[in-house]
Amino acid sequence: MGNLDFPKVIAAAAVSPLGVLSLLVLVIAMIALSFFRRSGDSIKLVVFGGLLLSAVGFGTATMMAGQSSANAPEPDHTPAPENAPTAQPLLPSSPAPSPGAAAPMTGLWSSGDGFSFRFAQTGQTLTYDTIENGARTGSGKGRIEGRHVAWHYVVDADGQSGDCSGMLSGDGRMVTGQCASGGDKPWDLNLRKQD
């Protein structure tokens, strides 16, 4: 034992979990031998049992830590691309109509209270004429983005104007929302496609 280089033995054993466990067993054995050499058999048995359970618990924890670190994925150290993608929203917005897609707002719409609206959609741009009893009574211009529609209207007779905003239904046959003019109380907007 006098020829053993203890620092080298400890360094070599500390490389693996089993080496650490074997060092622990040797240390516990030396402590138990020196402290309880002259004690009674029952005390030696209790102390030995406690030390053994501690060594088993430590050994189990060491082995489990070694397994989990061996199974852990290696971090990715590749550099991020210069043009990294931007973060996307959790809830995607409704897609805007593509240039070649049908224009869902183009056509005749009715509000159910005697007014009709002849919409023309070009890309995201909307224009329309208000029709009452077969005659034009107003007009409007606006935009459609995804399913969200908004426009500004003007009444021909008195020049009254206002803004409307709503959502196009999934089937493209209804628009629901609100309109407002100046300081007046907003009113509900319910349009249904006629053709």
C-alpha cells in the first residue's frame, strides 16, 4: 500500500461512475474499520447496514446520472443562417386571395333592408355602388385582407360618409361587422351575397 500513488488512483477512478462507486466503497470500508473496530456486534451491524444503504443509494444515483447524460442529445453548434426566418404567429391569419384566385367580394350583395351593393374586387382593392330601388345612391372604396374587409362609403344625396369593417365568412357568402358615421352610434353590418 505504501507504493500506491493515491492522487493518480483517485483521478483514474473519477473518470467513470463505476470508478467513483468503487472509491466510495473503499472509503466506507476504511471508515467502518477504524471507527467501529472495538464496538459490539449489534452496533457494527447497524452501522454497516446504514453505510451500505448509503453507498447503494449514491451508486444508483451516479449510475442514473451517467445514463441520462449519455442519452442527452448533443447541442447544435451550427451557426444560424444570415437570413433567419421570422417568427410566425401562433394563430395564422386567413390567407389573402392569390392574384389568380376568384375575387370573393365581386358580385351583388344585400343588407336585407332594401339596399343592395354591387362590389368589384381587384386583388385586395374593393369598389362598390349602393343601389336602392334600382338606382345608385352611393359608393365606396376599401380593401380585403384575408377575410377582413373594410371600406369607406359616401352617400350621393347628401355627401354623408362613414366607414364599415367586417369579416367575410368561410364560405365567402356573408360579411358581418359594424359601420359608423361621424359621432353617430355604430350599427351592425350584415351582408349576404346574392349571386
